Amino acid sequence: MDTLTVRSKRDIIDFVNSHPTGSQRTKILAFIALGGIFIDAYDFTSLGIGVNSLQEELALTPFQLGSVTAIMAVGALIGALVGGYLVERIGRFKLFTLDLFLFVFAAIGAGLSPNLTWLLVFRFLLGFGVGLDMPASLSYVAEFTNSMNKGKYVNFWQLMWYVAAVCTGLFVLPFYFAGAEENLWRWAVGLGALPALVVLALRFFYADESPMWAAHHLGLREAGRILEKNYDVRVRVAPEEEETWREERRIRVGAIFQRGFKARTTLASIISGLQSMEYYAVGFYLPSIIALILGQGVLYTILGTMAINMFGILGGGTQPFLTYRLGVWKLAVIGCSIAAASLIVVGFTGDTISAYLGALLLGIFIFGHSFGPGSQGKTMAAMSYPTAFRGVGTGWAEAMSRVGSISGFYVFPLILAIAGLSQTLLILALIPLIMLASLLLIRWEPVGQDVEVDLPPRGDALSPEKS
């Protein structure tokens, strides 16, 4: 067993960044953290399949239906801003363990909701939990993997998202065949408690705190203990460093907009926000779009949605292995180009091509989205900031994502009602084109960068406290 002598926080960070992320334990820890993304995706997409039964049972107006879908995004927006702060104050492990209790409670409550008011309350709580979990999970993965594999493992979050989207259909199908079509939305939403319980158990019994965060907030001895447990290394803290007092800094959002970080924050905000608008304007409404294209009932809607989301698994599962070779920036450029082209083609030809070819083009759009901008907005944020305010950066990007999702929830139904499906998809092609233009203007590539810089001088962005 190797011995590591630790004299500073930088020694902990350098060890994690240079140590092979190949041990079975570190891989498992990364995927346990990403298990929260599975739950996030399931809770967001599950209502899409049962939306027709929901609307019929509760007699919802279009505005009320839009509120049910958007309220979760509002909760996620607030949760992301709160989570970005809490993940720096109490740690990655505590936050992404505690928020799973909220997932279980809110999923069961939403599935049993007797009326619209209670459904809105529980959907808001689900969204709040999602907002808390995202910055904690992505920061955790970034701080447990080495520099070469960091982007790869963080980017697996998109694969996890589309696996969950497909599983939504798999979970619901037995209830459809059992004759529960009228209550399909309740089963779809309430079943989200089961994977949340599984991930909660795995995190509670197996996971540990991020060693990088521990080095900043819990001291070198505790960070060393975490390394010993998870990396098969003996850690010796230099005697003169064991009793040094620690300085904790209260991180504010302004830290990510200071000199040296403004451009990367701007780009991550644009990509994270617009990719979310793109997805929730098209991806969330895939069941409705499939119903419009195929028009063959609930079963075909479920199966068609699952088939198209398989393209998301293909794109989301391919891009992690190309992250180190191509970089986040190039992946985003390629994905935006594919997404824009597919929407333009289906928008111009949707009224003349076969229904199945139109569905294939939507699948290609989902592939481009998951391969590029769908992944890279959040990944770019998780990889662009030092440990000291990575949580704030990922929380901010997640908040921008939720601004985009709220817009997407409302944009698609409104434009669809006015312009029809083909014209709506053509208009939505502007979103990946705007992202593409932003990428060409700001060429920030976090892969291969050493972002663990020293903290800036004390000021408005950082308010230090002694502990």
C-alpha cells in the first residue's frame, strides 16, 4: 500500500486528480451519486406519459395543466439556488442523502393527491428536491474522479436521464395492461418513490463525503481518512499541519462572476438554460407529439416515446467516452448542429413525409440533444470551478436550467395552439442555433484545465469566517 504525505489541501486535490479512477469503489461511488439523476429524470418525465389521464380525472384547464408541469420546475429553480449554497456549507454527502427523503415523501404524496392543490404542493416539493440534488451530485462526481476521467463520469448523468425516461414507460406498461389507464398518472408518479428508496439506501450505507470538500471544511485529517477508505492508500498528515486552524469562507454567487470566471459562467448559463428549454419544449411533450404523429392510442404513445428516448440513451451513452478526446465544447457544437438540422428538416417536411419518418427525425433530434447541449451545460459548470465554489457554480447552472424548463413547459403548448406542430418545431430550431452561436463566440473548454486555483482576495464575493 502506498503512503501519501499531506501538507496542504492542494495535496488532497492533486492526489484525487492524478489517481486512476479505476478502482471498483470509486466507480461505484460515482454511479451512486448519479443515481439521484435517475430519480430526477423519472420524476420530471413520469407525468408526461400519464398527462391525458391526469387532465381527464382532475378536469384541468390548459393553464392548470401547464401549472402542474411547470410547478416542479419552479421548485427545482428555488432548490438549485438553495442547494448551491447548502452544498458548500454542509457538504455533498449530507445534502444528497437528505434530499432523497424528500423524493420518497413527495412522490408518494403526488401519486395519492386528492385534488389539484395537493398535487401542486407535492410536485413543488419534488422539484425542490431535484434542485437540491443536482449541484450536490455533480459536484460529488467531479471531486471523486481524476482529471482525465472527470468529464467522462460527470457526463454519464445524461445517459442516466434517458435510461430513467425509458424506464418510466417500462414501469407504467404493466399498469396499462392491468386496466389502470384512468389512473395511469398516479402509478407513474407514485412509483418514483421506489428507485428513490434504493438510491437512498446505497448512498447511506456506501457513500462518503467528497475528499476535496473535506479538505476545505473538515480538515486534512478527515480528508485523509476518506482517501484511505476509498483509494487504498495510507495517508500521513504532516505533524505541523495537524492542528492548524481552518478558515471557512462564505461563498456567494458573485464568486462565479469574478474576473477569470465570467466567460465560462456566461457560456454554462446559456447552454444550461437553453438546452433545458429545448428539451422541455420537445422532450417532455414527446408523448403528446407522438400521439399527434401516430394517432393510434395510449399504447402506441408509450411505446413510441420509449423508442425515441432510446436515441437519448445512444447519444448520452456515446458522448462520455468522447469527452476527453473531443472536449465538452466540441461535443456541444456537434450536438447543437444535429439538433438544429433535425428540427429544421421535420419542420419543413412534417406535413409531407410519413409519420414514422417524422418520428425518426425526432429521434435524431433527441440523439443530438443528449450527445451535445443536453449533457454539456451542467457538465461544463461542474468542471469549470474550483472545489471552494463548485457547488455554487453548479447550483447556478441548475437554476438557469430551470428557468429554461419553465419557459419550455409553457412555450410549446402556446406555439402549438397557434402554429401547429410543424411550424412549432421549426420555430424551436432557433434554440440550438442560438446555443451554437454562443459556443462560437465563447470558446471555453474545461477539459484538461486545472481549475483548482487559489481563492481570490477577500471581498464582496467571498466573506471569510474563522471557525
